[in-house]
Amino acid sequence: MSNEASARTGRLILVPAAITLVVTLLRLVGELQGWSPRLFSREPGGGLALVGISWLVLVFGAWFGWKLAASGERPASAWRALGLTVLALALMPASGFVAGKLGISEVSVTTLVIYAVVSIVGLLLALWAWPALGRTLLVYALAARIPVVLVMLVAILGNWGTHYDVPPTAGFPAMAPLSKWLLIGVLPQMTIWLWFTVVIGGLFGIAAAALTRRRAVA
């Protein structure tokens, strides 16, 4: 990526990244203060709480796609971009299905590692689908998830009982705080959640770009 492209990407993600950081901190405060579980769930994985940064991927993915398409940075082929992104999405449930057929426990460390590896493959596919959007979403994903990794470290060391420091399932093996952080914090945040952001954001970005083309034709 050229310096000009890097600067353009930085400007595009600046406000979304700032909003995402505010939501992360608000979520942490809400959990520590025991606010509404529907908004600030402490369940493993976040419990689909309404206050969370995962939902922002849909909005900002569409926004990035819209802005890139409006500036002329469309994918070479919308159908190719869509097909590769859908394939990147399908890899994850497919790997879970195969792991289940092989008798690998859904709550095991092995399964988590498998998902992490597959997510990297899916991430590369999504980057290939529409490089401009993929790079933008990847930079945004890093800006969103690195603060979460740091929050998780402090939460695990302090044993705060938030969704940032509880293991993903009750059957997850006990381990030292640093090992726990590396396994349930760094590994998924830097692989699975990057995949989620780039792939899901990519789908919404492609849809938004299609709308800009339709409006232009109309």
C-alpha cells in the first residue's frame, strides 16, 4: 500500500475507530457496574449484548464500501468479490462441521486453534475479493481489536468477571493468567475477530457499493 493510500485509509477509519473504542470502554464500564445484562452481558462471548463493537462491523463495513465505491475504487467484478467473500464466510461453519465429524470437542483448545487457522485463510480470501475494501476493514479491525486485547489482559489479571476475562465455555481448561490471555484473548482477537470484521464487513460493503452503482444508473 502506498503512502497516499495508507493516509486515505487512515482518514477513512479514524472516526469509526474512535467510536469503536468508546463503545469498548462503555461496555467495560457497564459490565463492571452491573448495568442491564441485555445491554452489557457478562456471558462468554458477550451474549449478543446490544452494546458491543461486533454490531458496528455491519454499519462501518457498509460505510467503507459506500465511500470507496463513490471515490471510484470499486471491485474489478462485483460478483467475483461477492463469491469470494461468501466462500470466506462458509469456511468457518464448514470447519466446525468437519471437526465435529472427526470427534473433536467443540470446547477444546484444538477447536479454537482450528478456527484460528481457518479464519486466516478466510481473511486472505476476503482481502483478495476486493483489495481496497479488505485492506480498509483489516486496518479498522486492528484498530478495534487491539484495545480489546489490552482490556482482556487487565481483566484477566484482575479476575473482574466480565465477558472480557471469562473462558468461552464452562468446560474450558484452567490455566495461568498469561496463558489464558494468549489463548482466549490474543489468539481469537487477532485471527477469528479479524476474519469476522473483514468478511462480514465485506459483505455489507459490497452491498453498499452495489447500491451506489444502482443509484448512478438510475
